[in-house]
Amino acid sequence: MASTPRGTGIAGCVVSDAELDHTAALLFLREGGARCIYCISRVRRWLNRWFPVEPILPSCSHPPASFPNTQASFPSTTWRDLPLDAACELCLPDGSPSGLRVHAFEVARHVPRFVNDCQGSDERPDDEDSAAGSVVGLRINDIKTGGRLVYAPCVGSFDESLKHSAQEADCLLVDGTFWDDDEPIRNGIGSRTARAMGHLPVSGPEGSLSWLSGLSVRHRVFVHINNTNPMLDERGHEHGQVTERGIRVGADGDSFEL
């Protein structure tokens, strides 16, 4: 992929939910070559109707009918449905196997605010079933090496699916958005607590740091960290609390061998 004029080396994307901060970058990746995008069918529907990423990308790829001799602006994108609670082998853009198998499991039921705020939306949940599969974690297996990575950037609670997946992981990348529950309100970035936004805090007896500390996973890493989270300060007490337990505060450029 990187050998193309605007290549990025990214062969595909697996989308864990429809939140803007997890999907907006798909628009910026449009220039980097043909790719596959996998996501749960409910999330894909939202990305068609309420934040129309899927309809926008083909408009970048195909010239308008009024200019039939114009070449496509950017390579095309293929969308594939990601099954819930079932294994799926990821493909490269040409359809050949990537060597990776992914298993999506539900970690929360949360409808994005832009969906809820749309007038006349038929996605306003009257019960939890209407948001089933809206936020998933990913268990990724390297078929050749047997390496196992679990990715869960948005976690509201530690349910059995996440606990089971974590126990089998070689590397666990887990939600570290906020240090404590009142952090968003205290820093003036919102009117809701961390839990109300779907993020279990890092600190506290029921927080993610306490849970991670009891796991024997080789690589335990906090990701999706908000810029208000004090554990980002390498000289701070909170950063020390995390690292002294053998847990890493994720940063750009991190790499892990599984």
C-alpha cells in the first residue's frame, strides 16, 4: 500500500463504534489507497444515515457523471459487515487473506449523541436491545504466530466477555480515557461524568487500574487517553501509580511483539 503515491501502509480498518472520534479519520484516510472497512451492521447503518461516511467516500473515489473522462480522485473502499460474537478472517483489499482473525464482542450499549440528537431519528433507544452491538471490543489473532491482542477503547464496565477475552490475551489495550469519574466536569469539558459518557475511570477500587493490576497479561496498556487525564504527565503521581504496577500509558510509536 505504501508504494502508491499517497499510500499509508494501512490495508483496512475495523471500526469499534460510530463515535465521531473513532470514525472521522476514515475521511482523512481516503487518499491512501483501496482498503476494507469492517464494522457491525448497526454501526454501518449510522455511518450511512447520520454521519454519512460511507456515502461520502465513494463521492471521493468516483468522478461525477458530467465528467466521464475524469479519473477517480481516490481509490475505492469496500465495506464488510463484522459479525458479533463470531470469528471473522480479515481480507486485504484484493480479497486475499491478511493472516488476521478478529472476534468482536460487546462491551457497551451506547448510542452516539449525534444519532440521538437527529430530529426524527428512529434510533432513539426505548430499550437496551435497540443499541445492541453499538460498542464492541476486538479480539485479534495472528493466524501464523498465534499472538492474541485485545482492543477495547470504550469500556463502561467489566463484563464476562471482556474478562474472558483479557485472560487469553498476550497484549491488552484498554480504555484509559479519564482518571476519575468527575474529571470531565471538573475540567469544564462537559456536563456528564466519565461513567455517563461510557468510560470506566482508571482510579478507584472499581476502576480499570485495579482490574488490570490483577491480570497476568504480558502487555497491559492504557489507550484512548483524554488530554485532561493526569497520568499522561510522566513526572506525576498518577503516572507512577500506573507504571509501578507494570502497566503502560500508551503513546504514539508504541510497538509490541506477540
